[in-house]
Amino acid sequence: MKNKTDRLVERLVNQLKVNDEKEIEHLRYPEEPKEAMDDLVRVGKQATEPLIRLLKNPEKCSCLYAIKVLGEIRDPRAAEPIVDVLDKFYDVFEDWDEPKLALWKIGLPSLKPLLNYFHRKRNAKDQGGLIKVLDILAGIRHQESFSAMISMLSCQDREVQSNSNMVARRIWRQESSETSEKTSVETRTQRRSNRCDSEVGDISRG
């Protein structure tokens, strides 16, 4: 028997289907059901499974809306289903970054399904798929993400190689910037500590 929250989720999920029958024109999409989406985010992980079911129709607007909501909920269970629909989703919504943004927000639980996707695309020599997944992996901060990009620097496909190089450099710059900032903070902290020690010593001697 469904409880009050289950009935609420069912009603809200159905509202995400409001534009499913409308014809999608290039870069012109119907207004999204923002209120229902916000309410589902507030419900949280209890809405995850019904939202995942909407991913079975990646050509529908409701799939786009569900991915956006799942990214905000950040339930690890959503990572693999989102990765599984990447190809079909981008066939329709080629200029949208919603899967990438959602997987970034979910974070490390996205790593394993993304690496599996990466290996499938590499074995299939799928240039478009490789470029797509390398871009997503760039936002998952882990050594295995970086290793996947490095492995593509020797790829015979120049576009994949160039994209890997660009993404790897971007990660390296981010890491260097964060390391520099951390070092700067630690230096300032140490200086303040030394100054306090000196002041305490002056007071003791006085």
C-alpha cells in the first residue's frame, strides 16, 4: 500500500511528462515543470527509483527533467542508469550537458560506470563516445579518471588525442592551483602562529 510520500512522488513524476508528446525542435524546448522538479528534489532519495524509470525513454523531455532532478538529489543509485542512457539521450538532446552535470554532482559513485563506458567506447573505437566520456571524467576527481585520459594521449585518432590532452592539462592546472592555494594558506597560518608565539614570548619576558 502506498503511503503519502509515495503518492506525492507519483503525482510529481507524472507532472514531468507534461511535454513528452510535444515535438522537439533544435535548441527549442518547452518550458520545464520547475515546481514539480523542485518538489522532487525536496522529497530526496525516496523519489530516486520512480525518476530512474523515466530514463527508459531517453527521447522524452521527462528523461531530461529526471536527470536534472537526480543530479540534485545525488543518490549514487542513479549514476549507472544515467550512464546507460548517454548515447540515446545525446541522439536527441545533443547540446545539453545535463547528464554530465548530474554525474559530476553524484561524484565518485559515477566513476565505475563511466570507466566501463570508457572501455566499451575505446574497444569500439567510438570517437564521439570517447570524447564525450573523457569530458565527463574530467569532473570526477580521481586518479583513474586521469589515467583514462593519459591512456588516450597515444590514441591514433587525432581528435580524441587532442581532447585528452586538453582535458588532462585542465585537470593538471586545477590541481596545481589548488595545491598552490593550500600552500599559501598553510604559509599564512604558520606565519600567524609564529607571530603569536613571538608575542607570547615577549609578554613572558616582560
